[in-house]
Amino acid sequence: MAKLYESDFEETTIERLKILGYEHLPAHEIYTRTDLSEVVLLDRLHKFLSQRYPGLPTSDVASQLTTVDGLTLYQRNQRFHEVLVKGIDFAHEVNGSTEYTHVTPVDWEHPESNDFVIVNQLPIQGRMARRPDMIVYVNGIPLVIFELKSPYKEAATVEDAYTQITNYMTDISQLFNYTAFCVVSDGGQTYHGMPGASLEYFAAWKSIDGRTVDNNIANSMRTMIEGLFPKDRLLAYIHDFIVFMDDGRKTIKIGAKYHQFFGVRFAVQEAIRATRPDGDRKIGVIWHTQGSGKSISMLFFSGILSRHPELGNPTIVVQVDRADLDEQLYKTFVAGKSLVGHVHQASSAEELRQFLKNESGQIVFSTIEKFRLKESESRHPVLSERRNVIVIADEAHRTQYQDDGFAGHLKTALPNASFIGFTGTPISFADRDTEGVFGNIIHTYDMLQSVEDHATVPIYYEPRLIPLDLQNTNIDEDYQAIIQSAESGSEIDRNRAKWAALERVVGTQRRLETLAKDIIEHFSEKASPQDKAMIVCMSREICVALYDELRKVSGCPQVEVIMIGDVSKDPKAWREVQSGSQYAHIKTNEEKEEVKANLKDPDHPLKFVIVRDMWLTGFDAPPVSILYVDKPMKGHNLMQAIARVNRVFPNKAGGIVVDFIGIADALKEATKRYTGGGGRGKPAFEIDRAVELFTTALTEVRAFFPTGMDVTDWRGLPKVERDDWIANRVNELFGEKQEDFLKAQLRLEKAHQLVRHLDQVIPFANEVLLYEILKVQIRKLSGGNEGPRPGTGKKPLEEQLKSLVDESLAAREAIDLFKVAGLERPDLSILDDAFLAGLEKKKHVDLRLKLLQKLLEDKIAVVFRQNHAMSQTLKELLEKTIRDYHTRVIQAADVLQAMIELKKRLEEETKLRENLGLSEEEVAFYNVISQMRSDAFSNEFIADLIHKVVRAMKTKFQPDWTSPHRQNVMSSVTLSVKKVLLDARVSAEQLSFLTKAIVEQAKEQYKNWPLDA
């Protein structure tokens, strides 16, 4: 029976694209490429430009469009994206005068006028030679890269495809100057994402029409192709749904997920309908659950509207109900200025009026209360009667129902405006006529689907109730007495009295002392090094008191209070710098931003932030994984608050809501109303659900070991016996099993982080630690200790290992696998004939050979770093020797003899370089010349020549010196080489040959100058 291979999956994917009208062009049928480093199909670009812009010099236009400046790959990709989407003004001479023609490399308005081609297995020469599986070209420009793994091999995974495409960014970086996004797939899982993003931020495309969601992973590639790759959709996605977010510190490339793409597109259609002369001015409601990118969806929506021809340069008013949310959303739009341009934020009611009187299109941010009346006004003045005014209400159902309040003033000020609401919770929470104000629901993306798509992580609920008071036995009677005293007042007074009474008993010193200790204990047991937490208190006074109690607890990490000040009520001490902090409790806006940045930084020591109301809505800090709740909340506010811990972050398996005050009933009621409002799934799962996940993951890992093997008492073994036992387990796993084991262990690690502090899980700590140790040793053997796994963040292995050791366990001694294997030290100097003679006298022969192989491979990589061909040859020779040993073609002694010979060769190479005085960067040039030299050149002559050539070239290098538009710099470098060769009396016959060889090596070695300096 004929098997199916990865190539079959590739061919099927190509056929799917051909059905959509794409042309297939196999790489071997491309005859116009004269340089394998060139990634643009210039003949196809020239053809498109000549048809669209007849009369312009096609080659010059193409050169300007595809020449990309920038020191880093990210900068070059961003600059080309701007050229791709916005085009350039091309200057050319007409009858002696300079004229400008706006040129774009894509016809965005007429998708079918463009040239869509799939090229598979295109050889590209960069730092290394690589062949991406598939590249989608539009008008000769490589915009989408596919990397596929066989659906028919269990060991081939989407993680492998991601790793491969990530390595391409180094090996053939020029391709990624132009790439819009990438697709990785193993047939079962198909994800799209931005080059350079962590795998956690790649996502499946789960809908073809935007209305029906397909969660069947067997259809993942079909849904991706049919949902995203129709020609008009692909161009719309690249043009409207990719943004470079620049917050002043760093730039992040973000692409829409499928729910954002379809939801925003539907909303744009409704906006066009509602704003027409016969429209009802009710655009509708977008309900996308918290944490699923609602702010970015608003950004995409505003960007499309601001450019839409039917809207004629509209004014967009982004309206929120709180100043902190206004600031956060405003900063999101400022960061996305590459998509929406300049935005305004009204600092006062008067400034808002001036903005809205302006007839030109703009985006204006304001809180709802700025639509207030002046003292002399009985009615708000009309500010604009234009119909192309669109009001975006964030959290739509909170502020838009009072026709005699601020919302009414807004409608009076903008009588012909159209309204759209964006919300993260069901409109049923409002008990209001939301549809009467905004219109129908346009698009829904609920919590269940969000977790299913890994757009958010699941939330788990853990009750840890603390009694309201530990001393006062009459607390219930005292509480009731206070409430009864207010019964004669208004409903508002009664509610205030109840809250004040509860606040009194919640905030007792004895209770807060207990709360502080419990929080520190819980966080210490549960949290990994990257985790952060938010603590929610009832009042500002309790926030401050809890801060003081936390600071008293031994081991308390860095903590800050974030709250609004009240100059007429704040104690002086609140505005003074606090012990253990560089800030006061009442912080300036700049200080709040600093704290916010520190909370978002997983490497910053700040771990806790105490809040009352601030940062419970509209605030994203992905490392925050625990929410400690000591404040009664319900409904919409509760849903918003718990969503602070559902953001995706590397190695984050879920968020935990720890309940100290009893929000369980409110959470159940919120769930009931959530599902009643059309949402699926639960806002939070009981912590027992996470225990089930842990148990399942533990069973999966145990399956890698023989039935009956004791994996719990390994710590009790004598040290030598214990280390031998661990070495045997490593040896059993290393090889075919190792990748599957590492994936299973990672799932266990994530599940364990959620529940490691629970009594029923603590007994498994030793066993989980064992699997962590095995993982570390396997990764060291396989070369994985040089950096983090793709997509798992930047945490070093040692820190992750430390995070798994429960404080109740004694510290373990380090396990030295080299000593266990009978190697005195991790050094190649031990390889000699005497070592060969004693090979069979010790245990762990296989392990010894694996460790020595790793040492040799590392040494080869260092010695021949600038000579990839030689490095690859020697590594392949070493690998073949090891394979022959495992297949019993040769004996262990033969392997060791080959290793000794290889070691001698490395030593000879190193000694030669030392004798000639060659630096590491000069070695590659020496190899180029020595491999082609005549007998007239001595080693010393070549070495001296190389010293001078490298020095001369370095005086001429400039950034981007290898780019086509820097031919003057290239010429200068070439002349400097020729001058050195002529001064050295190199013959005329050899001059051209040597010059070309040296410059070609320099182009490879110093192409990223000055980064390669």
C-alpha cells in the first residue's frame, strides 16, 4: 500500500489555492532568477507595473518599491508594509519637469487585477540555503509563507513547523522583509501568525463565512484556505487588519484573529447602511468576550471607516465612561497610529466642543461626562449635523440610556450621529434597552469559543474564605444593628450603610493580618517566576492597611497600591513615599504608567498590585495570573474583574480567582445571566477542574516508564545510586521518545502550576520534580540548553526548575551527568588513547558517547562557525558514526577512536590559526583564499593579506551596504580590497578572482553591519 507523505499534504494545499484562482508555479519552472538570494519575482512585478502604470520606467519603480531600509529585520518589514499598503510617490521627468505618480505594488480596489501565484520548494540562499514549503506571491512579492509538516507522521508537529519558520528568519532573513504573515500546519492544527511572534500568539482560522465556527481540527487547513485566502479577503486582511503597535518602547506587529476580521467587516457594512440618508443611525453591538482583543478590533474598525470612500472622511467619537479607560484606549490608538493616523483626546468639555465643531474627519476620544452643560445652558448646543459622525461606545450598556443625562446631551450635540457599541459581556447585564439605542447584535464571540481558540486562557475559581472578624463573637448582631438604623432612610442610604458596615468588619487589623499571610503563602506555593497578581479591596483605606500588613510578612515580594486620590480626604501619609517602594500610595499619572509597565514585565520584581476600582476593566497585563478578591462584586463588574487573569502568556495554563469574601453566589448568578444572554461556557471553572487536568497530564507522563516502576521515592536513594538511576531514565528517554516526553512533560508542568499548592496535589511534588529534572538533562544532551523553546518565553530552564520545587522539600544536590557517565569533566581533553582503553570498564557507555558527541558538536560549531560547509560535513560524519554504533555496525571503541581523530583535527585547525594570528572573523577569508591558492602563496602571506583586507573593508562598510541601492558603498568596499591586493603584488590574473571571492564572503559575513561588527 502506497504511503502518504508531507509532499502530498503540500500538493493538496496547493490544489485548494488553485480552486480559488491562484496559479501554481513550481520552483524548478522559474527561469528568470539569476541570483538565489533574490526573493522577489521581478518579472511578475514588472509585468504588473507596466500594465497598471504604462509610461513609467518599470525597473526604477520596482526598485524603489522593493528596496527596504532598516537596521533590523523588524524595521525593514514595517517599512515595506507601509509601502505595500500606502504606496509611494514616484518622481519622473515629463517634458523637462518633475512629476509625481502615486504607485502601489498591489491593486487593492480590484483584487482580480493582481497576479496570485503559489511557489513551492523555492531554493533561497541566505546565511544558509533553505527551501520554504510554499510562498504566496502577489504581483511577484512574497507575502505569505507556509511551512507544513506531515499529517501522516505522529512525530511531525505544528511546533516543528513553527520552529522551522522561526529559524528561516535568521537563515533567509531577506524573505521576511516582505512577509505579511505566516501559516504553519501539521494537518490537524493550522495556525496563522506574525513572523517573530511566540507560538502562543499564532491562531487557528475557524470560520469560512464569519457566522459558523468550525472547531473540527480535521478541517483546519480547509477552513484556513477557504476562510482567509479568497483573493479579496487576503488583500483586505493585509491592507486593513495588520498593524504595527508602537508604544514608544517597542513595536509589535499584530494581525487580526478570525473573530476580529469578520466582526469588524460586518460592523463596517452596518455602519455604511446606518449612516446613509435612509439609515436608522443604529449600527449595532459587537459582543466579543473580555481579553479577546476588543480594543484592537475598535482600532481596525476605525481605520477602515476613516478611509472608506462612502463615508467621506468621517469623524469618529470614541466614548467611554471612565477617565482611566479613556486614557488606556487612547494610548492603544496612539500606538496604532500607523493604521489610523493622528488621534485627539479631549482634555476638557470645551476642547471636546471645539474638536466636534471641526468639519474635517478625525478620531476624538472623550469620557461621557464631558458632554455636560455649562452653568448658563439648559440644553446642549448642536456641534455637528453631519451624518458621517460615528460614536463608538466602549462597554455599550453602561452609559447610553439616560436621555436627560450625559448620553442625552451627546445625542443633542450630534443629532445625526450613528452609534455602535463594543462590549465584553452580554447586554443582558444592563437590564436596559440596548438594541433600542445601538441596534441588533452584529457579531458574537463568547468565552467558550475564546478559550477553545486559545485567544484567552480558562479561569479557575478557588474559595479561601476568611471570617469577617476573628475576635468579635457578636459580629452578626452588631452588623444587623447598623443596618436597622438605616432602614428608615432611602434605598441609597440603606445600601451605603450596608457597605460601610461590611467595610468595617472586613478591614479589621486582625483579619487583614490573616489575609496578608494567606496571600503570601498562596502565591509562594502556586506562582511561577513569571506570575503576577492583583488584589481587590473594598476601600482605599483597606488597600493601604493591607499593604502595611503584607510588608510585615517575611518573603513579601514587591507590592504597590493603585488608587485615585482625593485631595480633600487623603491623609498626608498617603502622599509620601512608602517603605519598600519608590512611590507614594497616591501616584501621579506618570508613576502609574511606570507601575503598569513593571506589572506587565515578567522579569520585573513587582509581583502584587492592590486596587479598589482602577485597572479592573480595560487593563491588560498578560503575566497577571491570580486575582485575589476581597471585595463584594457582581454582574458586569465581576465579569470584567475576573477577566484580568484570562490573557494569553507563554507557559500560562490558566488564571485563578481566589475568593476571600464570598463571591460564589454572585459568580453563579453572573454565569446564569451570561448564558441567558446568549453566551456559551462558564466565566470560571471550579479549581477541581484544574486538578482533573493535572491528573490526566500526570498519567500521560507516567506512560513513558515501565509499569510498576517507583517514581516517587527516588530522592530517598543513596546519592550515587540515585544519580545512576536518573541517568538510566535519561538514557531510556533520549532518542525516539524524547520529543513526545518533552511535550507531555510541558503539559504536566503547565497543569501543575495551577494546582501545586493544593493539599491533594502536594504529595506528587517529588514525582513532578523528577520529570522536570529529566527534561532539563534531555534538553542539555540534545543541545536545547542554548536558549528557550520557541514560543515559551524567555525564562531560563534553571529558573523554571526552581519554580517547581515546593518549599516543603529539602534542596536537592545538583546532578552531574558527566560524572555519572564516568567522565571526569565536560571537556574534550579527556579524549585520548588511555580513555579509549578504559572504555568498557565503566557503566553507562551509551550515555558517555552521547555526552561526548554533544561536546564535539559544540566544538565543531565554534571552530568552524564561519565555514558552514565544513561544520556540516564534520557533524554529519559524527552522526553517521553514532548511527552505525546503534545499528551494531561498529563497536563503542570504534566510535571513540573516530572521536579522537576528529578531536585531533579540531586541535590542528585551532593551532594553525593561533600560529598565523588569525581572529575568528578572519578565518573565513583565510579559508576562501587558501582553498583556491597557488603554491606561490604561503600561509603567512595569506594571513598577512587577510589582516590588511579586513581592516580596509571595515573602513568602508555602512548600514545596508549590500542592498542594490547602495552600489556606491559596494564599489568603495570592492576598491579597498583591490588596493590591498595590488599593494601585495597579486598578479593581474589573480586580482579579479580573489577580489570577487573576498567581497562575496564579506557580503555574507558583514551583511548586517554594524550589528556584525
